[in-house]
Amino acid sequence: MTADFERLARAIHLDVETIANGDGWIVTGGSGSHLVSGSACDCIDFGVRGTPCKHVLAVALRRGDPDVLETLRLLVPLPRRRRSPSDA
């Protein structure tokens, strides 16, 4: 699954809960709650574009999808190592 940076950045801030029967996830945050099942979502963005929306990406992050995690690594640079006084 590929992810665009803007949607992925938004996905990081969403809450993901597994549905009790295991048939999907409820993703909340922003304007409300949405149902994600498999790689589909009930939001308007997914319905219009047919590509992964922020809700689908939030679930992919929760599940540890390797492609989405790699995109996240490209989006967020490694923090610079702080220099200690002994490094001077």
C-alpha cells in the first residue's frame, strides 16, 4: 500500500479501535468516526478517490504495514544526535 505524505501525516493523529467481532476498525478523530474494513473505508474521500484515505492509513500504521512504515520513515527524519559536553 502506498501513502501520500499529507494523508499519512493526518493518519498519525487518529485513534484506531478494533471492532469487537474483528470485522474491521473504527477510526476516530477530526470530523467523526469511520468504519474501515480490509482496505476500504466508509468516508467520502475514499468513496470519491478510491485510494487509501487517512483512516485506512491509520489502520495500516496500527497493523505495522511495512510500506506505510517505510513512507513514514521518509516523512520523518531521524533526530540529530545531541552533542554532549564531552564531544567538544
